[in-house]
Amino acid sequence: MTETRSTFGTFARLTLAAAFPLGLIIARSAYVGELSGTFLMWNLFLAWLPLLFAAITIWAERRGLLLALLPAAAWLAFLPNAPYLVTDLMHLAANSRVPLLFDTVMLFSFALYGLALGLVSLRWMQTLVTRRWGRWLGWGFVLGALGAAGFGIYLGRYVRWNSWDLVTQPQLLLNDVLARLTSPILYWHTWAMTGLLAALLVFTYWLLTVLARSGSSAQGDGAR
């Protein structure tokens, strides 16, 4: 019951936090007199899916490990959609209609929000893996998931594949992935950018862990 309340509380707080980036989109649209940034709103919707699938996985795992496999696979497939918002910073450019600083803050807020959604979902999944198989496997799971997410972000940004293609075009997607796996030198750019993106995700997840532990330490000191 306590875990369920904590999950619901996290959902509620993250939903409330969405008001800031969405509010900036509304303000920008009102300023220029037309709807703008619709791609950001769609990407924000996709960024929520990993968190939803992680919550479903946790619920299903309590009823049997096999039942949790499908939502866990869906979580991994959609995980790159959350930190993918970081790459939308590429759209930042001087615009005479809107101050550059405003667009910088707006895009950064979406990127930060997407990272939060993805990393919180990973935290939940790590807790599940650690509870079943131990701490070391839990951290191995984290590194593997972040590496896969880095690769997924690359495929989405540069090759324009998306998570839905796993269902709609699985053979074409698999052929493309296998080509990059079997010819790493030919596709060196793929692995260089994947490594960079994965390193960013590991760095931000480590920061999240540090912040969580510092908060726990502060609460412990206050209770003494």
C-alpha cells in the first residue's frame, strides 16, 4: 500500500510539473499569434510512456514474473522517447519573433522534464530488479538500459526510426540495427554518438542518485 501511494504521488507531482513547459508553449504561441511547438507536445506525450509501462511492470510483477515480461519489454522499447527530448535542443536558433533566451528556457525545460520521466521510470525498474536479483545485477541492468536508450535516441534522431516501428516495420528496423552491429567501423558515427548519449544518461542518473541519497541523509539527520 505504501509503495502504491508513493507511485501515485510521483505521478501526481510529475503531472503537475508538466504545467511549466506546457505553459511556456502556450505563452510562446500567444506571443507569435499561432500555435507553435506541437512536435514538443507530441514528444512530451511519448516521454510519459516509459513511466506508464514501468508502473504496469511493477503491478504485474507482484502477480507473477512472466506477467511482467511484456510491459517490461514495452518499457525498454519506449525508454529512449523520454531523454529524446534532450535532442530537441538542436532546434534552438535565433528567431526575430521570439527572444532566443525564451526558446532556450523552453527547450531546456522540455529536455529536463523528459530526462526526469525516463530516469524515474528507470529507478523504479532498478528497484524491482534489485529486489529480485540483488544490487549488482540491478546496477548492471541500469547500465544496459541506458546504453540501449542511447542507441535508441540515435536511431530516432539520425535514422528517424521510432518505437512504433518495432511493430509496424520490424524487419526493416532489425536489418538496420544488425548492419550497425556487424559493421561497427563502417558505422563508427553511430557508436560514437551512442556512447556520447549513453554517457550523458549515466551522468544524469548518477546525479539523480546523489540527490536522492542526499535527501535521505538530510531526513535522517533531522530525525536525530
